[in-house]
Amino acid sequence: MKNLYALSLDQAVNLIATIGTKQTVLLQGHMGCGKSSTLDTLAKMFPNHHPVYFDCTTKDLGDLSIPSLNTDEGYVKYLPNEEFGLHLDKPVILMVDEFGKASPSVKNGLLRDMLDPSHRFPEGSIIYATTNLGAEGVGDLLPPHARNRITVVEIAKPTADAMIEFGINDNWDHSVLGFVKDFPHVLHSFQDVTNPKDNPYIFHPKEQRAAFITPRSLHSASDTLKLRDRLDDVTLTAALTGTIGVRGAMDLMAFVKLSDQLPSLESIKQDPLNAKVPSSASAVCMVVYRALSTIDKNWVDAWMQYMVRLDKEAQGLFANGIRGNKYAQRGMIMTNKRFTLWAMDNNYMFAADKK
């Protein structure tokens, strides 16, 4: 059953930033949905903190602290691992990654820090953890005494629209963005799919799949596609199959073939009134996504001249894309004279936002 209170990554980061100095938050979510990437976001929010990525799957008890003998005074004290950054004399952001897969000794060894960071971490330090959903069956276990010391929240899988917005800002290959647009169910949760055969693209604990689609594997597929000019079709298909699975690779390759029919960026920049306009809706979407990902101030005018030759739905797709709060080129495009005139002429598209 879907958790109605599952949080987006943005909501989770805000929660950690707000209560993280007082309470350890554990992010529990689907594999490959970006839980670990939250450390980069938090590091940007707290530039005076030292970020620490502590991967529990590679640790033993000796990686937490080791004994140091003081024979003169007759006692032993324990020194923390340099990895924690305590010697830097500044607050840290410690992400305890894959906490549910840690060995029992590592889990127990971390509990004091997670309950009360102030006993050895500098004031203002933030400790939080990540783990997979127990229902995924990949070995994530939380004993009751450990769970009771932390705040566990579930991370929702991103929607197709959220994934596309992220991909645009992260300069993903436009073929992947078009694929996600037309196949939004590749981001559905196995919790909503009783029979795994109903969604052959995703991970499902009831069926063994060598490869499948997650936000992480889509990112990897995008990286591969950006280098496709160096690969033949067989090699490219094999690589995608090993990244996102057979069914996903076959369907994504169809979008790759379709992208070969798109007008070149150079033709849009140099001759926007005559550059080719694709005939299929999927190809038009890819043209828009490619523009959103790559546009700069030098060819906004040319793009606006080309864009008005597309159908209104495609024009609206571009407008909605640049109006996203996280879109890096938002200000640059919204202050462009041609876009401003277009927005005035098409004001009806934004009427719903004013209600």
C-alpha cells in the first residue's frame, strides 16, 4: 500500500535541515531514488559543515573507533575514524548510508551518535541515515531498539514530471526525457503492481530481474546515450539492456532512432524559420526538452522564432518547463523580449495559475 505521507527528496532535505541537529532522520525508500544524493544538497545548504559519506555496507566496528592505550595513566580511550572529520574542528553532516544493511556491531556502535551526537560531534552537527524499503527484500533490517531512537520517514518515488524537471536541469539526454514522458509507468512503485508482469520495466520483489529502471539507472542510460556517436547500435543496445533491462532498452532505443529525425540545434540557431519541424508528437517533445536542457542567451531569439512553428501544446510544454522554480535559465528566458511578447499573446495558457 502506498504511504500517503511519503516525502519528496526536497521535503526530506528540509526536514533534515530543520530538525537534524536534534534528531536523526532515516530516509527509507526505493533503491535508486536519490536518497544518497541528499548529502550534496545539504552540503550546499550548510557550506560551513564538513560532509561525510559513511557507507555502512563496507564497515566493521573498527571503522567507527579504535582503542588508544595510555599506559602512563593506565586507561584506554577510543579514537574516532578520520573519515568522520572530527579533527577538523567544525560541524559535520554525517550521512549514514545503507544503515539497514549494516552489521549488528556497526548498527549498535552508531546508535549513541545517532541518539546524542553532542557526546563527540561538534555543536551544530547533523547526522542522518538512509536505507531501502524492507519490502524490497534486499536485507534492510531495523531492530526495534534502533528504530525507536530515530525518526523514520519514507521517500516517495519521483513522478515522471518531477523526473523530467530534474533531468532538464541536469542536462539529461533528450531521448531519455521523451521516453519518460511517454512511459511514465517506468517510475511507478512495485507497491502498486500486484502482478510483476503488469510492469516489466521496474524492480519487483516477486520477480528476479537482472536490470530494471530506477531514477539512478535512467541517469546512467542518459550518460551512455550522450556518447552514442562512438558506439554502434548493437553495442549501444547491449549497454542500455545492462543498465535498464531488456524491455526498457528496446523502447528507449525507439526514441533514440526517433531523435535522429530531429532538426539539428545548429539549424534552429541559424535558420529557425526553415528548420525541420518533426511530424510526431514524441519527436516534438524531444525537441522542446533538448532546447530546455541546452538553451543559452545567444539563441533564445532563434528558438522563439522556431517554437511558434510548433503546436500550442508543445509551446505550453516549453513555457511550463521554464517556469519551474529550479530551472536554471528561468530568469534569462523570462526577460527575453520575444518570450515576453509570446507570453502576452498566449496569456490564456496561464489563466489557471491565477485562480
